[in-house]
Amino acid sequence: MDWLRHLYSATLYLLTPFYLAYLYWRGRRAPAYRDRIAERFGFYDTEVKENPIWIHAVSVGEAQAALPMIQKLKERFPSHPILMTTTTPTGSTRIKETLGDEVMHVYVPYDVPCAVGRFLEAMKPSIAIFMETEIWPNIIHRCKEMAIPVVLANARMSKRSAKGYAKLGHFMREVMSQIDLVAAQSQSDGARLIGLGARTDIMRVTGSVKFDMHLPASIKEQGEVLRRDWGVERSIWIAASTRQGEDEQILDAFAKICHDRPESLLVLVPRHPERFDSIAALCEKRGFNIQRRSKHRPCTNDIDIYIGDTMGDLTLMYAASDVAFVGGSLVQTGGQNPIEAAALGLPVIMGPSLYNFSEVTRMLRESEALEIVDDSEQLAETVLNYFNDSSLRTQRGENAYAVVQRNRGAMERLLTLIEDLNIKH
């Protein structure tokens, strides 16, 4: 089936000008997309340390999930440096802010043979660990040729994604057969990956490592400090990681909430930094008084909406809130990760689009920790129910926290499996 891979590679080469155009287009609002473009083609000015453990996390969510694993890998393999790659600038920023010089960081190369070859020859990783659903045929093939073990860690595969990959037929089965270990989040994820060609002998179900997230010991105290700035007596809900097309619905819901609870505060945290300015303008156009976190000014009682327009502060803002709506779910983008809100004991609300976290949201729903709403009207009603019933709010929050505690341990299972592989020295 080499001809299929060659056809795939030829298609990517033809698309290269469009990749560059995309980076410059995204760079209009997020200038970081125009930085370090050479890295995406396998050219680096980074000092390379020998035989690193390579971990790839596409963006912020995957990078956040990888952080505890990185610390554990450093403890278990002290002779191996850590190489982190990301695809997005926000993922890169999160790694740099959190780990600094503790790890090497570059952008992952585009999956064209020349870029992949330069990357692997320069870095010579001892193992390649891809977080979640990162499947790159040329990278996996070249790793196989160089005897670099390939791990698909915390792997998930939604029905929707599986249907798309299945269209690649024999090519996809060949790619999946070259992976050395798949650590799936759930039985259903594992079954779909096997259906795409992953070998049954290398398939393990470990659970989601996102349940093993590490919360700072002082996060509750820090949340209380921030809460005092927002107003201890106010009813506060957070709409986190919102996506394009969702904010209007959230503001519609907030207008209804303000009618019943005029003292309430909405903490609005868009998913992508390039939307911060447009969201602020949208809120003001709707007649709301706003304060932006980046301005470092007090959130006085006349402020209606506090916009979380800084990176790395979402956990803190969850800790200062009463109720959490997790975004990407009122639009058809599959939902964002609700585990962080649950780990802080907040009742969670999401829209109907949940395919990115179908197993996690199933567990939260079955434990009466997650409410699903279809539109702004139901969102307003649910938030008001929690504001008006502190006992219900507390119980649902405790349920959410209990789900997280019951499902810890995936990280340890994953690390044990990695240790069993023949990591090159």
C-alpha cells in the first residue's frame, strides 16, 4: 500500500501553499501564527538534546493534560530530556509558561516526508507519544523505519471521527497497524480504533488522564481572593472556553438571568485569544458593562461581565465561580473539557454537542452532575435554578467532584505501559 502513502504525501505537498496562506490568514488576529514557520517544515535553531522522550499535544487542552505526565516521565526516565511539540501558538504558550526551560519545545512538522525526515533526524526521539487523536501517517511510518516506538496516549475516537477516518480504508488500517501502543480512554474508543485497524494485542483501556489533573494546593484560597474582588454576595456563573457562534446565545441567556437576578455576574472566557477584542465589543454593543482581566482593575458592582482574556487563569476563575457552563457545546464543535470544573466541585452545564467528551459527559450525567441544555432559554433557566437552590447547587457540585475522584489512576496505568516498551537509549 505504499502507493497510497505516496499519493497522500503528494496531496500534502500540493496543499503546502494553502498551509502558508492559512498561517498568514490566522496571523491577522493572532500574530503568533506567523512566527517560527520554519519549524513547521523541520528547520530548527533550538539546541537539541539527545534521545528525548517526545510528546505531541495539539493545543491547550492536550498540553494541559500532558503536564502531569511530563513530570512523572522526568522522574522515571531522568536520563531522557523531554521534547514537547504543539500545533497551535496557544498550546506553545501554555507549555512555555508552565514548564519554561524544563522541556524543549518546537512546533510539530507538517506531515510531508521532507519535513518529517528533518525533524526526526534532528531530534532522534527515543519514543513518540501522541496525545488523544493525533494520527499522522508519514510521521508514524518514519518512526517505524527508525525503530522509534509510537504511543497513542489518552486516545479517543468519536463516532463522527471514526466515520471520517474509515473512508481512508486500507490506508488507515496500514497506518494504525504501525502504532506500538494505544491507551484508550474507554472501551468504545478502543473498539472504534480497532475498527480502523489498530491491533488488538496493543490495545489497552486506561481511562482518561485528564481525571488525574493536578490542582494547585492553594487554588481554593486563590479563588476566594478573586471572589472577594468580584463580590462575595453576587451570584456568579462562568461560561468557559466558548466558541464562535456561542457567545450570542450566552448573552441572550444572561439578559434573562439579569431580569431575575440583577446582581449576578457572568465570567466569560472565550476559547481563542484572537476573539478577545471582538467578544468585548459584542458585550458592550449589547449594553453590558464589562471589565477585562488583562486590565488588572477592580470588578466593581456595576460590572455585568468579567471577560477572562488572559491565558492560564481558567482554573482560578472556575474556583471563584458558583456554576460552570462549558463551551463548544451549544455549537457543533463537540464540546470542551468539563473535568476541570467538576474537579473544583462545580455543577456543570453543557449544550448538546458533546462528541469530543462523550464518555466523560456520560459519567457526569449518570451521576447527576451535568445538565444538558439546548438553547439560551434552557441555559438561563438552569443557571437560575442553581442560583435559587443552594442545596441543589452543592449536591450537584459534590457529585461532579466524586466522578473525578472515582476515575483517577489513568496516568499511572499509562506510565506503566510506557515503561514496558523498549525505549531507546
